[in-house]
Amino acid sequence: MYIREIIVDGFKSYATRTVIAGWDPAFNAITGLNGSGKSNILDSICFVLGISNLSHVRAGNLLALASRPGRAGNTNPAVTFASANPAPQHKPVGYESYPTITITRQIVINGRNKYLINGMNAQQKAVMNLFQSVQLNVNNPHFLIMQGRITKVLSMKAPEILSMIEEAAGTRMFEDKKDSAIRTMERKDKKLVEIQTLLSEEITPKLDKLRKERSAFLEFQKIESELERLQQLVVAHQYTTLFGKLHSLEQAAEEKTARRGALSAERATTQTRIDEAQAQASDLLRQKEGNQLLRELTETTERLSEGLVRLRTQVDLKRQTQAEEAAGLERSRGRLAVLDQQLAQADASDGRLAMLQARARAIVSELDEKNEAVRREDALLSTLATGVGGSDAGSSGFAERLQEAKQNAGLILSEKKQAETRLRHLGQELELKRSQLQAASASSQALTQRYAQACAELDAIKARLATVNFDPAHEQALQAQHQAAQEALAPLLQSSRQLTDNLLRAVQFQFADPVAGFDRSLVRGLVAELIRIPPENLHTATALEIAAGGRLYNVVIENEVVGQQLLRHGQLRRRYNFIPLNKVVPPGEQRDRTARAQHVTGQRARPAISLVFYDEAVSPAMKYVFGSTLVCDDAATAKQVSLDDPGIRLRSVTLDGDLYDPRGTLTGGSRQSGAATLAGLHQLQQLQQEVARHQAAADRASAGLQALRQASQDFRQLRQQLSLKEHEVALFREQLEQSPQGQLTKLLEGLEAEAATASREIEAAAGRHATVAAEVLRLETDLRDLESNREAKLQSIRQNLARLKQERDRLSQEHQALGGQVGVAQAEAEQARADRAELAAGIDTAAGQLATLGQELAALEADLQARTAEFEAESARLGAERAQVTRLNEDLRRLESVVKAGTDQLNELDLETRRVEHELQRLTRDRDEATQGVQRLEEAHPWISEQREHFGSPGGPFDFATNNPADARRRLEHLEASHNRLAKNVNRKVMTMLERVEREEQTLKNKLSIVVDDKGKIETTIGKLDVKKRETVLETWRAVNTEFGLIFGDLLPGNTARLDPTSSGDVSDGLEIKVNLGGVWKESLTELSGGQRSLVALSLILALLKYKPAPLYILDEIDAALDLSHTQNIGQLLKHRFHGAQFIVVSLKEGMFSNANVIFQTKFRDGTSTVLRFSSAATNGRAGAPGGAGPDGPAPLLTAQEGSQQGLSSSSSPSLSDGSSSSMVEMSASGSHD
């Protein structure tokens, strides 16, 4: 494999696409001035070979390889070379069948590499493998000898020279890998310790823990399996029950559907029968309606009936009005009688007024008499004392008085005689009227008896009414109390019902009697119902509810047997927890700590159980619910007693409902917006107490009213009877007064009153006459005494006058005192009389209206009789006419009965149909619910469709006879509880975790074993390879040593050189260069000249290349330090001793490139490098050479210019500075630019 063509595009100084063709397969030289781009060609070759250390091609990064970087140049440099592939030993692996291989490397965006092999994209690894397979590893380039390599060799020590031999032998890589393997073993030793530590400290403890958790998980899985089996059994039983119910409902629905059809058919038959009867009745009605006379008579009769009805209505109304007016009149008369009776009673009971009036009149009369007596005595005394008129004056005064007294006595006798005469006449009149009254009484005896009887009955009713123990005011008071209690109860009952509904779900415990005769007192009730919060502790309701927690809704029972009975047969609607009083074990009392908490906090922390009231019988349950929980006023107190103080550390709850647990947990935050259950129960208890209080008041009032009910009825009945009887008595009295007897009685009473008055006047006149007669007698006596003893008489007169004045004054004062009393009494009597007069006037008016109504009523009744007669006549005619249609009516009634019976039957059928439809709807609804239930079960449990045929099968997993569903359900609840308890702690991922950890353990153990095995293998292999290495190095040393001496002899004829071990004699310690000049072995290279040392170093390098040949060698100015003769020798050496390899040599000396078959000259023009190709005479005519004209070779790519000679030699070659007459072709851009 050798280079045949290189295409450089945008790489370093080759800005444009430059094709360098015609490379010789043996010896090629590149020459040119400094900076013209010679080394850039070598760099492009290294670039294609895949060099990674860019410092070898004098670049810092890939973008620095682009021409004119940072300017408008090619930013994607690319280099391509085409290589011929003729030699089998130098064909790359995998490309043996390719005669030509084209390899391209391009720098693309962001400084990335792009490789192409034969125009196809390839990975860098593939390109590297291709070159390494033909000994062209550019990153370890023994085929590349750059500038300074010779100088470097000269300065090498013995171990470094040995390393060059080892590298040529291929053992250097072994040393590197050996060092790497040793470092790897050291790392693996550390890893081994890490694995062992990981196994002992982490993996094994974790495995032990996971194995324990696996046991718990397997138990959990066992429970889950059993739980799943029981769930399937319960679901299967539920499904079977629903399915059976669905089948029964479908059968019942089919029966009801059939029944509905039968009813529909029967209804149609009945409807047909009704229609036929109605048609017949219609015909009969048409016949009946065709009777015109019956219609006329009917209309007339109806018209008369309507008028008669209206007239009767008027009569009835008039009668009613008359009765009302009469009743009103009777009531007025009754009131008048009552008023008269009251006036009479007032006069009878208040005789004091009459006495006062009589006394006043008597005082007035007596006062007048006293005044007159005083006047007379005073006049008499004055006459007698002054002596006016002489002695006869006194006698004349007494005589006048005596004469006056006698005249008064005569007048009084005259008045008495007149009264007696009037009394006689009145007596005669009375006798006459009494005889007339007796005659009238015979005709009114019945009315009088009825009146007397009515009065007796009235007195009897009054007596009975007086015996009734009933007070209307007391009844009204009881009614008011009952109404007030009912009004107060209504809002309380509503509030109680609302609160009861709100608390019903929380505190209601409903159950059915599990056994016959079950004693319900064994079930105490929910804890929330058994406690009562005092009003002073009501603010702790929230804290108490939090302290009790879920136990607040536990059911307290007497013993566990009751709980078992309720669970099995109590038909409980939801899940309940029971507290049997005989089994519950309250938590241990913490009296000391509780007392300490109260003492420390100053009563801000109190035991929760001390804040509630409860029955002593349920004390164990209350202690179990509340325990030693403390209720604290604030969070600081709760924290102190629960967390801070080690001497207390009791569970506590704040008034806000925050729960502090001694284990370090705090529960609180948001609470429900509704009222707490305990507060609601307390409010409900208060409402119930208020309801009970008002209900008791209502009951007391009802009981009182009930006790008074009979007395009230009797009282009202008697009052009604009394009112009616008084009205009746008043009517009788009015009738008696209006009768002749009554009038005569009234007249007789007036005559008797006049007779009584006349008798009183006679008696009064007799009294007055006796007084006057006594006065006459006294005056006569005084007149005689005056004549006999004047002075004594005067003294007597003076004394009498003084006495008369005193009596006059006393009477005057008494008259004044009586005047006020008589005025008041007279005013009251006058008002009563005015009221009676007004009532009497109203009675007279009502009596007149009643008489008018009687007249109008008589006229209406006469009209009514006339119209009634007319109506009866027309009715008789109508009855006669109707007799003719009796048969028709009977037929109609018969048909109507048929229609009615059919209608009734239709109604019954419709009712039955609706009943059947309702039942069918119910069955359909139940069936749909059962269907939905079955569907829900099937959707929720897909396994039902596969297993339902086995439901209930004997001996199977769904044998309900063997596996009691009820027991299975109870077992399921127990397992669910266990499952839920285990589910909180079980590790469900333990199997996966255990498997992973075991796999990790096994992996670590495997790795540990592998590491141990690999370590042993590496140590064994290193030992074997050390032996092999030594043998290979010795073999290589001998071969290189031979070539080293021969090549040095060719370069410096007559001399030789060799590589000797160091003074130890062991090659592995290093090699030293020994040179023989003129038959003398030099001890050190310092004894040689600079050129000789360069030849020694170059000989060693070429010997190494000779030992390990490559298809391509690149030499960069290796002759820089040599003279022309030595350079010529090197050129000949390369040309004659290295066959089968392609040399590319960069040199500025003609002695070197004169031996080359093809020379490439570089020039730098306009900022771009160009290349000129020269062909030597030896290759110009050589058949088959690249660029030659032989028949076997390819067509020449480059041809010589006009007239230029075909060969290049030291004598004929022009100066390389101008090249004007040389045989050359300028290589530059061809116009295309990849």
C-alpha cells in the first residue's frame, strides 16, 4: 500500500484545492524554500492517518488547521489521499480485494471530524484500525522521523535506547500494559476491600432484615389470599342472592304483565256493555224529551216552585226577622224588668234614701214649725217685756194665737173629712175593679198559671246555677295558660327536632332485638348519650370530644354476650364498637401525676373525666374513654404537662382542640365548621328540659280544663236555660200586662196606691189635729196663767224661746248635713230612672215595629197560601202526566243501574289495573336495581363470569352449605382488621428488594471471585510474558545490532557500530552505542564529530526501520546536519537497501533528492502554496512506474513542459530557486474547490 495521489483543500497554506499526483512507490522527495509548505504536505498525510496529538502537526486545535483561520477562508479543510494496494503483505485487513483505497478526513462545523473511506462515511476507529493493520499507527509513529529525532536519539541514555529496541520488538506496549495491569490490580485490591466491607456491613445486615420482613410479608400474603377467598365467597353469595331475587322478580313481573292483559280485555268487554246500555238510554231519553205537555207542566211547576220557594224564603226571613225583633223586644223587656227589679231592690235595700228624704222633709217641716214657734215666742216675749199695749197686749197675743190654732184645727178636720170621702169612693172603685179582676182572672187563669210556673222554673234554674261550682274567670285563666304554653312549645319543639336530626347519625344507635324477649336495658347507649356536661364546663365540650375521640361513639353494654348477640342478629346498619362493662379495663389511674399537673399549672390542667357527669354504673366505661387525659386552658399548659415535665407526661387536649401526646406528636389545625357533638347534646338536653317544663304547664292547664269541662258544660247549659227562661217569663209578663187582667191589675194597683195615700193623709191629719188641739189647750192654759202670774210666765216664755232656738239651730245643721246625702242619692235614682225611661221608649218603638212586621207577615202568609194552592194544582197535573212515563223512567233506571254497575266495574278494573301497574313498576324497579347490582358486581369482580357456574356447587370453593356466608363475612371482617393492621407495617416490596439485594450480593461475590481470579491470571500472565519479552528483546537486539553495523558501514565506509549491554552485562538493564572508527572502538560518542554522531543516530533509526518495515516512511530533513557526501550516501542507502516501502523525504540538499525517483518542489505565491513535480531520468522511461509511459502503468497524470529534459541529475539539474529549464509540472488549483 503506497500513496498515489494527495488532494489538499483548505489545509494550512493550501487555501485552494491542490491535487498532488504521480507519487513514486519507492522514493519521493519534497523540497522548497523555507515556509513554502513542504512540511504542510507531511502534516496533511499525518492528518489523514488520524493523528490525535495536534502538536505533532504544529496546531493547537482542529480549526487551526484551516487556511487563513479567522478570515474569509475555508473553514472546512479536507485532505484526501488515494493509495495503490498492490503488495499482499501491506494490504489492510478487510480491504484485500480493493486495488485502490481513497481515504478522506474533513473538519466540519464546531471542529468535528468527518472520515470517508472510498467515499463512504466511516468512524475514526475504523480508519485507525485500517492504518494500524499495516503498521501505520500515527499516534506511535516509528515510520515517521521528524526534525530533531536524530538529536533526540543522540542524547538518549541506555534504558531509553533499550526502550527503542523494545518498541521495535513490540514489547514496549507490553510494559505499558503491564504497568497498567499492576495499577489495575492495586485498584482491584481496593475494590476487593470495598466489596468485602459492603458485604459485611451493609448487604448481610440488610439481607437479614429483609428475610425477617419476607416472613411477615408471606404471612401478610397468606392473609391476603384468605381474604381474597373469603371476599370471593361473600361476593359469590351476594351475587347468587341477587341473581335469585332477579329471577323471582322477572317471574313476578311476567305474572303481573299477564294479569294486566287480562284486566285490559275484561275492561274492553265491560266498556262495550256500558256503551250498549248508554245507547238504549239515549233512545229512551229522546222519547222522554219528545213529551211536550210534560215539559210545559214541568216548566210551569218549576216556575211556581221557584216563586213558592222565593215566597217561602221571604216568609221565613220575615218570620226570622219577627222572631229576632220579638227576641230583641223580650230582651229589652227583660232588661227593663231587671232594671225595675234593680231599682226596687235599690229602693228596698237602700231605705236610707227614703228615710233621709222623709227625715229631711220632717226636719224642714219641724224647722218651719220651730221658726214659727220662735217667731211667735219672740213676739210674745217682746210684747210682754216692753208692755206695749198695756196689760191687754199679752192677752191679745195669746188670743190671736189661740184663734189661729183653732182655725188650723178646723182646716185639718176639713182635710181629714175630704180624705175620708175620697177613701170611701176609692174603696167602692176597688170593690168594682176587684170583681172585674176576678171575672177577667177566670179567662186568663191558664196564662197566669204558665207565668207562675215559668217563674217557679226560673227560680229553680237560679237555685241550680248557684249550686254549680264553676268560675268562668278561672277557666279563662287556665285557657290562657294552656295557649301560652303551646305557643312557647312550638319553636322549642322545632329547634329540638332540627338539632335531633343533625345529631341523629352521630348519636343514634338503632338495633333489632337479637333474640325474643331481649332486655334492652342491657344496652346502655352511646358514650356521648351517657355523659352530661355541666353548664359551667360547657366551654370544654370541644376538648372533651377530642379527648374521647372515636370512643365517644362506642356503645356501652353490660357484657360481651350482649355484644355478640347484637353483632350477629341485631341488624346493625353500620359498624359499631362495643364497651362491655364486665370486660373493659380502664387505664391505670395516674392520681399522683394528675394531682401534680393540677398543682403545677394552678388548676389550668384538669382531668377530662372530672368535667362530665355520668351514672356510677357506667364508671368503668367512662374511665376507659377519658382515661388520664387532661384538659388544658392553653397550648403552653398542654405542652408543659405532656412534653416538658417528666413527672407528669400525660396526654392532654387544649380548649381549642389541639391534642398533645407524651410520645411527641401534636394533632390539631382545622376543625369541622359545625357544632361539636357534645355541645349539641348539651343544647339538646336544655331544649328538652324547656320542652318538658312547658309541656308540664300545658298538661296542668289541660288537666284543669278537663276537670272543669263538666262543670263548664253544666254552667253554660244552665246559663242558656236561664236566659231562655228569663225571656219566657218576660214574654208571659208582657202578655199578662197587655191582657184585661193585667190592665185591671195595673189599674187596681193604682187605686190601691191612691187609697193607701188617702189613708196616710187621714192618719196625718188626725195627728196634726191632735197636735193643734194640744196647742189650743196649752194656749188656753197659758192665757189663764198670764193673768195670774205674769213674771213667772215671762220667765217660762224666755226659757221656752231659748230651747226653741237651740232646737232650730240643731235642725238647721242636721238639714244641711242631710242635704248633700239626699242630693247624691237623688242623682243616682234619677239616672236609673232616666235609663229606664230610655229603655221603655225603645221597648215601645220595638213593639210598634213588631206589630208592623206581624202585619207584613200576615200578608205574605196569605200570598203563600194562594200560591201553594196553585202549585199543588199544577203538581197534580204534572203527577198525572208523569204517571204515563213511569215505565219509561223504570227502563231508564234499569239502564242507568246497568251503566252504573258497569262504571263501578270499570273503576274497579282501572283501580286493579293501576294497582297491577304500580306493582309492575315496583317489580321493574326492583328488577332494575337487582340487575344493576348484578352488573356492578360483575364489573367490580370480572372473575364472576368465569366462576358463577360453580356458585353453590357442593364440594367446590363456593359451596354455601359447607362455607357459611355469615361465618365467612365475620371471618372476613376479622381478617380485614388483621390485614389493615399488618398493611401499616408490612413491606410490600420486600420480595423485590430481597431479590435485588441477593442478586447484588451474588453479583458482588461473583465480582469478588472474578477479581481474585483475574488477579491470579494477570500475575501468571505477567510472569510468562516477562520471559517471552526477554527472549523477544534479545532477538530484536541481535537483528537490529546487525543492521545497525551494516547501515553505519554504508554511510561511513570502513567503519562499523553496535549496541552493547551496559557494564552489568544484562540487556534488560539498557544498551549503549559503541562505534568503531579506523579499527578503534570509541568509549563514548563524545569522541565523534557532530556529523559522525548524526550518522550513528540515523543508522540506528534506519536499522530499527529495517527490522520492522512499514509500507510508508516519512523523513523530515534528517540530513540537516550532514555534508553533501553523507547526504548522497543516505539517499543511495534508502534507494538500494529499503525495497517494498515508499519513502517520502523532505530535504533541501541535492545529494538527497538527486537519488529520488520523483521530486516535488513547493512554492508560496500570493499567500498560497503550490507544488511542482519533477521526474528523474531513471523513472521517466521506466515501464509501469507512476507517471511513466509503460504499457502496464496508468496514464501519466503530470507531463513535462515543452522542451524540458526528462531526467534530473546533480550536473544537469537547474537551480531549484527558479526551475525555468527543468522538467517539471506545476501543481496548483484546478479550478474546482471541494
